[in-house]
Amino acid sequence: MAKLKRLLITGAAGALGTQARSHLADLAEEIRLSDMVPVAGVNGNEEFIQSDLGDAAAVRDLVDGCDAVAHFGGVSTEKTFELIERGNIRGVYNLYEAARVTGKPRIFFASSNHTIGFYRIDERLDAFTPPMADGLYGASKVYGEQLALVYWKKFGIETARVRIGSCFPKPRNRRMLSTWLSYRDLFSLVERCFIVPRLGCPVIYGVSQTRSGWWDNSHVGYLGWEPLDTSEPWREELEMSEPQGPVDAPDALYQGGGFTAEPIHQE
Ligand code: NAI
Ligand code: 15L
């Protein structure tokens, strides 16, 4: 497999960015890391540039010279509009403008299941189901997905718009039995998205194998991505340790779970 020349990993100090560093180390000759806060150490083929996604000039310099971007940077939970605007609205605009005026790198955009969080748990979704965000954070990811599509249609910039479920070392609660994505499955997806000859701009659900089957990825068979892990080994433990909540609890109603009950944060 031919290596990428230079891969930019944004959000490199965060949970998934940190994992990306070890899982994707061999994917590119050079790895450029960025975050608004420092990362822990810099390894052999890595460089680190500290910058804020809200700073257009800084983002342009970051993207310049990269043939691929794994975009994990930005606000990752429900927060104030000001923070979300900087990281996920202006930040994503800055990323795509930088991509347009530099080498049009291929982008892996870490979107979220909170773009569709207000669908009920008995509904089955695919890539063409309209978004139904469950808060400001989810709405900002819908914006990012749409901006990616604009830059694909107008400028041919390819993006994997990946609605990540719950990517943690293991599922943390009953809901995650339906949403869990293992690190191994996430990074095999990132790899597939960067190595397939033609990516386009698909919406992909980032989830390992799951019995509940909320999300249908059948339209992206051409990626050759096969999730290998499943949340099932944790089912018994989670169902025993976590009592079934009330029938009108957010987790019992909506795919986005507790995010659907979050307030509009003012500080
Ligand atoms: P995280 O919160 O641990 O990492 C995000 C990183 O982005 C942080 O290091 C933070 O400093 C940086 N960041 C935030 N605002 C920034 C700004 N304005 N400029 C520069 N850097 C900024 O989140 P995590 O879990 O690593 O998630 C990575 C991405 O994946 C996020 O975009 C998140 O929305 C998405 N995602 C993650 C899921 C998960 O289960 N971990 C599920 C769905 C989506
Ligand atoms: C997300 O979008 C968040 O970034 C992550 O922290 C989890 O809360 C995840 O969704 C989830 O829905 O479990």
C-alpha cells in the first residue's frame, strides 16, 4: 500500500486524536499533529503545531502540504454556542477553505451520531435519512457534514462524513451496546477512507457490529470496511449492573440518549 505523504491529525491531544497517533503512525511518511492544547510528546515522524481551529491563517498553514486530514479537532459534547461556533462552525469552514486553496486533501470528518440523535430507538436509519440533531453540538456536526458536501460538489474535495457512535475502549452503558465503535474498527475505517481509489463524500455510520442494527451502511460497501468488533461481550455485565431505566428516560426513547435532554449551555 502506498503511503500518504503527510497526514494532518487535528484534535491530536484529545481522546481519539491520541489513539489516532498510534493506530495511524504507519499510514503516512509524515504526521502533522495539531490541537489548541499541547500533546504529550512528539514521536519519530511527527511534528506538532499548536493552533486554534478558529484562526483561519493558522489553519491554512496547518493544511498546507498535507494530502490527507483526519479531523478529530473541535468541541465533542454539548457546550456553549461560543465554543461550538469557534471549533465546529468557523473551525470547519476554516478547514475546508484551507483545503480548497492548498492541495485539496482528502478529509476524514469526525461527525457524530448526535446529528440524528432525536430519532427513536426503534427507527432504522441509513445515509439518506434526514438529520435530526439533538442539540447545538449535533447541529454543528450537521453543518460540518453539509459544508463537506458543498466543497465536494463545487471543488471535488473528498470527505468521509463519519457519524461516530460511541468510541471508547469498551461500551460504558446499555445504550452503547447499540452505538459502540472500537478503536480498531474506527482506525480501519480511517485507513480504508484514505486508501480507496475513489471516496466521494459518503455519510458513514461509525459503529462496530451490533445486534440492534440502528444504522445501515450498505451503501458504502465499496470502501471494503468490515467492522470486526462487537459490543456483545459486555451485554450481560451491563444489563446486570445497570437497571433498566424508566420507559420515558432519554436512553429508552432516543438514539442520542442523554444528549436529547441537555440544556442550551450558557456557560
Ligand atoms: P475530545 O474532546 O477528547 O478531543 C477534541 C480535541 O479537539 C481536544 O483535544 C480539544 O482541545 C480540541 N479542540 C477543541 N476545540 C478546538 C479549537 N477551537 N481549536 C483547536 N482544537 C480544538 O474528543 P474525542 O472524543 O477525541 O472526539 C474527537 C472527534 O470525534 C470530535 O470531533 C467528536 O465530536 C467526534 N466524535 C467522538 C465520539 C467519541 O465517542 N469519542 C463520538 C462521536 C463523534
Ligand atoms: C459524541 O458525539 C461524543 O463526542 C462522545 O463523547 C460520546 O458522548 C458519543 O457521542 C456518544 O453518543 O456516546
